[in-house]
Amino acid sequence: MVSWFGRKRKEQPATPELEAARPRVNFTAAARQQLELVLAGQPQPAALRILVKNPGSGSPQYDMALEPADTQVAGDVLVDAGGLRVVVDARSLGEIDGATVDFRDDPLQPGFLVEAPRVEAPGIPDAFDVGGPLAAHVQSVIEHHVNPGIAAHGGRAQLVGVKDDVVYVALGGGCQGCSMASVTLKQGIEQILKQAIPSIRSVVDATDHAHGHNPFYSADKAGESPFHQAAKA
């Protein structure tokens, strides 16, 4: 552990209540070891800033930078990172609180990777609207605009039901158990449904992915969701 992280600062003494409320960033052992090496090599004490380049705009795109340890602007929050000095701006905080930083020692693509906080999946209601006008409209959009796009890649979507303007969908075929299923759902199915039916608030994956097998887009096949948009350089 780099010794300067433990220096005293003029701030309110920590209490159990304050510690529980403080935002947190998790570091894997590999990330912590690498970051400590980087920070120890700095000529002056430094802090790590983690930020979101597109806060509130879909899947967060993270960035990281080193800066002098005493640099802190209005709105900055010092997060709990197990002794490491990590700073987050207020706009990025909601998508960084609970995130995990990893380090991949890959000769072809080494570097730090920030994984978004895990979000508890919404509970699946016991009862749905499956026969009303909204459900019929959703079913039509799925059949005519969603399934043709994923059928060529071995997948299919089935409407489970609608409740409170939230659509519940089960994915089958190559999409069941697929590591890219969340991309297919959020970047594809949800966007198509919202465009066709503006009253739709969100789309929830009601798939039992644990029983999927040999998914078409599995990571070891270097596959992608048919709705995945590659990042622009």
C-alpha cells in the first residue's frame, strides 16, 4: 500500500453512518496491485479520477486519469476505494457508485477496465396484460420488426406480457444464455419498441438464461449482438 494514501486530511471524522453512505468503487486484486505501482511511480502524490463520458446516455463509457492528490473541484466526491484515493465528479457518481475496476494483463490489449455497477433485476410480476390493445401492439412490433433482425442469427423474442407500460420479453434460440443478450435487449428490442410505442417505459428480460446452451453470440466465438453498435474511433 502506498503510504501517502493514509495521510490525515481536514475533514469530518468518519462514523459508521458516514462510511455506510459513502459511495464505493471496488478494485480487483490485479487492478489494485497495478494501480499501486502506477501511483508509487508518480513524482508527486496523485489521485485517480474515474468519470463517465456520457452520463445518463445509455451504457456508461468510462475513463480514468491521474491528477495531483490535492486537486478537487466543486462537486467532486471522494469515494471509498479501500484506501486508494479515488475522486468522482457528481455527474458521474450514479454510474460509478458500486462499479468494479479490473486490470487485464493481455499482451494484445492490456489496461484497466471499469465494469458498471450490478443492477438488481426487476421482479417478474405474477400477472400481466397479455390480451389488451397495448400487448397486441407490442406483439405485432416484435413479430414484424424485432424477430426478423435476430432470426438470421439464431435468436428469437417472445412477449411474456405487459404491466404498467413495462414490457417483459423472453429470449430464445441463440439469445438464451448469451453474454450479449443485454445488448440485444437494450440497444435493439427496447429501442425498437419505444420508437414504435412511445408510451413504453422499458423492456425487461424475463429469460431463464441459466438453461441456455451453445449461444450463437458467446464470447469464445467472438460474436456480437445483431443490434450492437461498435464504438466510433
